Amino acid sequence: MTVAVTGELIATRKVGAFTHLTFVAPGVGEIARPGHLVSVAVGDAVSALVARRTVPLHAVTPSGTYGGTVDIVVDGDRDPGMRWLADRRVHDEVALIAPLGRAFPLPQEPLPCLVVGVDTAAAPLAWQARALRDRGCPVELVVAGSDDRHLFGVVEARRTIGNVTVVTPGETGLHEPLRAAVRAGVRRQDAAIVYAAARAQELAVVTPLAESLGAVTQVAIHEDMPCGTGLCSACTLPVRGRDDRVHSIRACSDGPIVRGARVVWDQYLAGLAGELEARA
């Protein structure tokens, strides 16, 4: 079930390099869970933009004083559509569709979990960590970013979860420190599940490492998803089925949460690189 609503912006604030937006969206908070997406219409008569952007829900509140709200976090430097969103002001109205996609699955019994997020993809992870804690799962977080301004949710995570490792690039970039933090986090508590939210390049680093250490990976794909409903088929993701054959799913409607071990990462990364070349 999804809700389509025109959401009024009631709060906006800068969080490092990002912008945190809160919209009134009645009915979403009762059905949304961590990992779900929201599709947001961007552009107006004077912006020359007519499109949608699909981003993870950061938080929701059920209907109440404001009729229910949804929170999202955007990076205005990512593209013109995100810049348009980041520039919205209180009382502006934006068309929203939520919740979309698959949420993070929760274990049936208490298991130690590592939760990993990079840049704005980390937006739903404190919410997910709290849901795991409510199931009795020991939880540790790894929050990564391209620099200190691109770390999201560290203060909230430390306040609510406590066990947080912060990762920024070293001399060789982000991947090596991220790999080291994930390895240490899995080994420290013998994590059974690694939940990771990031762009494909980081997920392709985290997934095989975690799986090699005996953890199951559930990953949230944080790449461009224009419509959020699967209709445009612009976010195809190659996965390996039970018959060992590779087929494509839609990262938005069939994901964004998928078993990391199912994704054919080299093929997916090659496809994304080809798309970038075509746009250049």
C-alpha cells in the first residue's frame, strides 16, 4: 500500500553538507518501515525541471498534530533535482508517493547485527538500528562519508545506539578504511547480519567481505531511481537467481533492499559506468 499526497514542508535545516526536510504526509507513518523509499516530484513552472527523485525515508511520525510527517535527507550537490529540493522553503508544497519498495527485513530471533551507511544513504539506519534493538539484537553502526561534512546521523546514533564507528577517507580513499571498519565490526560481535546502505561502489566492497566472514548481507541500493515505482525501468539491477542464471530486477520496486550476495556487482558497476559515459 502506498500513499500519494501533496506534502507541505514544515521544517528544513542544514546538517553538514546535507539538507534535512520534514513534510506533512498523512497516512505514511502508519505503514512505513526502515528502508522504504519516497518518490518526490521536483521542479515547477520556472525551474525547467520536470522529474522525480526517489530517496530513502529518514523517519516518519503517525498522524497527529500535524497530520503525520515524513523526513528525508538530500544532498543538494548531487544533481539539479536534489538542489531544487534542498532549496525548498517552509510552506512550499511537494507531491510525494510513499512508502515504496521493500523495507529492511528483521531477524525472527535476536542476532548480532552490523549496520553500515555512507553519506545520505545512512539516513534510515538509526531507525533500522532501533528496530533491531527492539527485537533484542545487539547492534553496532558504521557511518561513513567522503569527509566530516558528509557524515550523517552520527550524533543521533551515538545517543540512541552507542556503538558507532566513524569512517572518512584515508590516503587511498574511502574503501580501505570502510573495509577495515566492517571487518572489525563483524569480528567484534560475530555479526550474523550486515545491513548496508550506500552507492554501488561501496556496497561492492562491503558485501563480499561481510559474506566471507560468515555474515548475511542485506543491502540498500542508493543509485538514481527516477520514478520510484518501476515503471521507467531505469534502475535495473543484475541479480543471480536460485537457478544460478542472471536476470534483472528493478532496484526501486523490487528493492531497494536485496540480498547482497545475489547482486552481480561487476556487471552492475560496468552498467553504471556505461550510463555515465553516455551522459558525458
